[in-house]
Amino acid sequence: MNKPMGTIVSEAKFPVLVTPLPGPNAKDVIARDAQFLSPSYTRSYPLVAKSGRGATVEDVDGNLFLDFAAGIAVVSTGHCHPRIVEAIQRQAAELIHISGTDFYLPIMVELAERLATIAPGKEPKKVYFGNSGTEAVEAAIKLARYHTRRDKIIAFHGCFHGRTLGALSLTASKAVQRKGFGALLSGVFHMPYPNSYRGPWTESISFLENELFKRLVDPQEVAAIFIEPIQGEGGYVPAPAEFLLELQSICRKNGILLVADEVQSGMGRTGKWWAGDHAGLEPDILCVAKGIASGMPLSATITRASLMDWKPGAHASTFGGNPVCVAAALATMDLLETQYIENARRVGEYLMGRMADWPARHRIVGDVRGKGLMIGVEIVRDRTTKERAGDFREAIIDRAFEKGLLLLGAGENTIRIAPPLVIDEEQADFAARTLEECIREVEISA
Ligand code: PLP
């Protein structure tokens, strides 16, 4: 049965599929998309979205999906939370844009104050606002170079920091993201990301000290080391706390700034404001975006006040700190603080509990890892060899879509579980059951 565009199936918590996928309206949009949109976008499967409520998304044919991708870990408070919608509508009626880089705006100050309060470390903080994760990273690169008067940067294999040319120079997730764009920023070095499933974290520190610092770059020339405390796009890999603290101490010893890119792992997703909080990390610069404003484009680069010493005109953005986005961020922080960070911790723990024994029970599940509602399920050809199986991963995600569960991949062969932080245990159960069913189907047919 086809539903005309514009009707909402229900406020149901679970998938309701009413057409084959993709449905007729979806097929039409996909054909027009192919004609007019950039072919650089990667679409995993044919979801054509129309509306969203909480953790569900309705497509243009009236099919309802359970969303465990959250717009790539963005809609932290769920789709169209009434408090967020209300804050956006109220602010849009009052003032849509003024350019906070030229004029003052009370709510911009209010948001900066609140972010400064929750950023790790006791020293007073300052905040730079941009529009996207890559801009938060771009600002961090420029500020690190400006403040230290050093120009070398170290980042990690597998990490993703964005796609503008500066941030892309740090990104080392997939070659296709860099291919064809010519020379990137010079003076950028990469080191192995610690991955407990594949080796001891000490190897990564040893590479930094014995290879990079001895053969390629003097630490005194390094402005900053950029790290995702939980690697996101690269495979949902948490860095061990001991590793993060050791890295921090190496940075301090050498006058290198430690930049935590918490664009994906931040804003409560892991059950604390920042993934680094689980280790007691105190980065010099913190990059935030994605979940900060429940889907409105906003990013923040947060540092100690004494570090943000660039002069007027050194860096700015027309839209950065847009009033409507800032209003959405303030409402998002209220909701996260009072309900959803704790929910992410509780339901995340529950979901982990449901999935922890999968590597023991499934030949093709190598590892289940993560914190809060940032969980990676690594799919391998055979758990004894740990050979990465991207084809199995794709097949599992496609099957999940056909059952109404939206998931995304991360890295070469990991399934990323990043639902809105509003899900309840029943939805977690449904997702775990459905995902396990898909894993079993692929395992049997392999
Ligand atoms: N940093 C991290 C850790 C990310 O996960 C992403 C996006 O996935 C970015 C930076 C770039 O963010 P954006 O796509 O908003 O530019």
C-alpha cells in the first residue's frame, strides 16, 4: 500500500514498512537526485527522508524507520524534539542573523559561558563558533599554529577531522577522501591509533617517541597533536584511558598542544559530556560540533582563555554562532543536562550488555566496543583471523535497512551504533535483536 507524501504513519517507536524499499516516491527522488546533486555524496542505501520524531524517521512513501544513525550522530535530542523546535521557532521570529563576528549577541555569550563551564580543566575558557566540524578543526589548526608559532601537526591513522583542506590534511581515514586533491598542508605527520582489539596501545606511543620524534620531526617544532578520544568515522575505536593520559603528558613535556576532536564523541553521546572525561583528559583545545545543536549547523572550538590569544581579524566566519543555531544549542544543552546524557549512559550500558557476548557467539563479529551510545561492532571474515570484512558489513547494514533499522558503517568493516540519545530500552532491544538477526543471516550465507 502506497501512502501519499505528507502523511505521518504514526508516532510508533518501531519500524512500520508499508512499501517495498525504495518505494515509488523514493525512487522518483533518487532519480532526480542523481541528475542534480553532487556525486561525491556516499549514500549507503535508498532512504529518502521526509520527517522525524524522536528516534524514528518517516520516508516519502510513509515507511517508518528506527534511526540508529541520528544523521551521523547529530540529532542528540532526537528528531524534532518539541523543545528544540520551539526554541528555533521563537528565535527565528526574533532574529535570524546578525553576524556574531561583527556585533554582540546575548545568547552567543550565554552559550559560550555554558560551554566554558563544561569544558574540561579548571582554567577559564574562551569559545570560537563555526558552522561545522571541519571548521572547528580548521580553527584549532590555525590557533595552534598561531599560539605556539610552530607549524608541525601530528594526527592519527584512521582518524577523520573533516574535509576542508586544512582538516583534510589531518584526516587519514579513507584514501578516497584525499585522492585527487593535490598537495595538502605540509608538516603533517601521522601515527598509529591505539586499537586494543588489534594490538597494545604502547606500540603507538613507541612509534611517536622512537620513530616520529627521532626520525621525522623534532617535538619542539610540533604545534599540536590532534586526536579523537573515540575514533568515529574510522571505526568507533575508543583509545584506552592510559594511552590518552600518556599522550597528554608527552604533549605537556614538549610544549605541544593536545587537541581533542570530540565532534562525534562529544555532547553527551558517551554518557559524559566528553569522551575524554572517562579518562580525566584535559585537552588544550576541544573541537565540538554534530550533537551540539540537535541538527542545526554549529560548531565550537574551546580553549583556555590564555591560549586563545589571536588578534581581532585573525579568524572569523559570517554564520558562526548564528542566533537560531545558538538557541537550538542552548535548548539542546538543557535537555542533555537534565535527561539525555544520563539516558545515553544507562541505555548504552544496557545495549552493551545485550551485545557483549556477540564475539563469542558469532564467527563474523570480531569486537563490540564503545561507551554510552557510541558503539562499534567490528565485522570480520572469521574472528580467529580478524580479517576485515567490509562486504559482510555492507550486507548486514542493507539487511537492517530492509527491516526498518537505520545504521551506518564506520571505517572499513565496523557497524556504527549512534542513535539519538533519547532511545529507551525497548528500542535498544529491538535494534539489538534486528542487528543480530542480520548478522546471523549474513553469517549463514557466507
Ligand atoms: N571531526 C570528527 C571527529 C568527525 O566525526 C567529523 C565528521 O564526521 C568531522 C570532524 C567533520 O565534521 P563536519 O562534517 O561537520 O565538517
